Amino acid sequence: MKTQVAIIGGGPAGLLLGHLLRAEGVDCIVLERQSGDHVLSRIRAGVLEQVTVGLMERLGLDARMKAEGLPHGGFNLADGERLIRIDVAGLTGQSVMVYGQTELTRDLMEAAPARALEVIYQVSDVALHEIDGDAPYVTYTCDGQARRVDARIVVGCDGFHGPSRRAIPEQVGRGFERVYPFGWLGILADVPPCNHELIYANHERGFALASMRSATRSRYYIDVPLTERIEDWPDDRIWDELAVRLGPDAAAHITRGPAIEKSIAPLRSFVFEPMRHGSLLLCGDAAHIVPPTGAKGLNLAASDVHYAAQALIALFRHGDGDAVAGYSGKALARVWKSERFSWSLTKLMHRFPEDGPFERRMQVAELDYIASSEAAQRAIAENYVGLPV
């Protein structure tokens, strides 16, 4: 089998890139390890930046997002009983869209057949070959048969544990990592949210987040030590803890309900450089991980896809190899800025085990400054809504 671009990973990044390339007449194939149903079962983020919304609009796949999504013009930082609203729309003239990653993935997946985007699910033993040259190929197993795809470019959208990043020689690439000493315990429930905008809370008992996927489905988080087990957190214990950490005003509007899903996700910041080696490009979690504070994961993958699509369209339609050569530098410039924002917001809103009274006073001073400074709020709003691409 031959194609111009072999995309490894059929999550939102891989599907989004595939659609962008097919819209410009570039041949591509998407290989996905899991079944389509499994991909749609993943519970992920739900706050979309302008770059992500804009790509869906460009593809003409934004109808359901516009009908069912919730535009948000701000969000809140809470510290005890204080609620600091960041007026994103007023400070930037833009907004974000609350629309679940699962729903965005479904839109991309369902549109694939009509747009001639070939997606092969349930592949295994994926391996990359000859990525140093101009004729890379990918081998894999599907339906018990060994298969091969020859391509000009391979794009790894296969997540942190996929084979793409590992195909880059150790002497070529370098990873930068910060592992956080806690995880986020999340609960998803079919109940209305306690606030029409997100609340990030810094409480003496720990961090909490009130979020939502729709007007009738809520997503809440609390931070817990990595030693905690989900079995030790029945629904009532989670709701009780949320009521304390989010503060009395939010607690008064919490609607409790049975969990649809509960999990504990570890937090890390990770960046791999470079994001291109030879004929291989990396996009999304294959190249970087951000803590979920600030909702940058999916959006950062979307900006990678934006740059990758630009480069590949320039290569295949105009013979511009320099665009592919410059992909990594362009993508990483935005990656590190997004990493900085997620890292700083995580430091501001969480209690770290090694922190003492001084660090706590620094958090209070920073929140006081944010509450009283339009310039500080503008900087946060610009990063939250998404830096330009």
C-alpha cells in the first residue's frame, strides 16, 4: 500500500490532520491501534480554544459543535471564599467553547468515509522504518495479516506511549519532564454544573475544579496523592470533598448524582525535542504532555496539526521542503508557551508537599495581584483563550 502521508493514531489529532490533508487533495492513511468504539469511550477534555474551533469551521464540521457546545467568555479562580472572575471575552475579544473531546472525535470519525479519509482500526505491532530518508514505511498487523504502508512522510499522533517518538534515535532527541506529586481524581455525572463557568479552586485541603461537558453533564476534579485508590472514593466522599474545596457559594449549587465515570489521572509536564526527525513529524501527546490545568492538551495537539498540515500541503502541492524542515521550530515555540501557562497555573492552584508557609503566602500574594490587576488578568485571559498560531 502506498500513500503520501501515513498517520499513526486515530484520535482527534490524527483524524483532524487527515481531514485537513484530504481537503487539500493530499493522500493519507490513518492507522489506529484500538477500535472506533474504544476511541470514543475515552473521557477527555472539553474546553476548546479558537485554534481548535477554527479548524473544525475550516473543515465544515462545526455544525453540531455550534448547536450543542457552550461558548464561555470567562472562568474563575477561587481561594477560600473569594472568587476571581477572569473576563476572557472582555479582555481579549474572544471566547472558548465547551464541547467534549469525545464529541469532536465523533464528528471527525463520522465524516471520514464521505470525505475519503481511510482509517484502519485495530492494528497492532506498528513499527516505523527508514524515517531518516525520503522513503519511510510503516509495518503493522491487521486481521492477522502483516501489512506495509509506504509513504513520503509519517506523522506520529499516537500519544505518549506510542511507537513514533521511540523511533527517533536517542542521540537525536531529548525529553524534558516534570512529574507532579499528585493526581486528579475526576467524576463525571449527568447533573447540571454548579456554575455556568469553570471554577479552579485553591483550598487548604487541596485543589478542586468545577467543569462541565454540557448544560446537563458535569465534570469535577480534586487533587489527591498518587497513593490513593479509586476504590476508596465512593461518590458521596467525592461530592463532600468538592463541596468543601469549592467553597460555600459553589457548594450551594452542586447537584449530586451517580458517577458515570471515575478515575485518577497522574499529572506531568513533558516536552520532546525535536518534533521532526527526517521524514517523521510528531503531533500532540506523542511530543508533549501538559497538566490538565488550563485545558491545553487537545488544543496544543490542534495547533501542532495546524502547523503540520501547513507544512505538508506546502510540500505536496508546491514542492516546498523547507516548510517541513521548519515544522518543529514553529510547533515548539507555541508548545513551550502553553507548557509555561499550564505549569504556572498548576503551581498557583495546588498545594505541593514540599511547600511551606512561605510558598503559601506567595500563592496568596499572586492571587491578590491577579484580583487587583487588569494587566495580570489580561495575560491569563490571553493564554487561556489560546495564543495565536
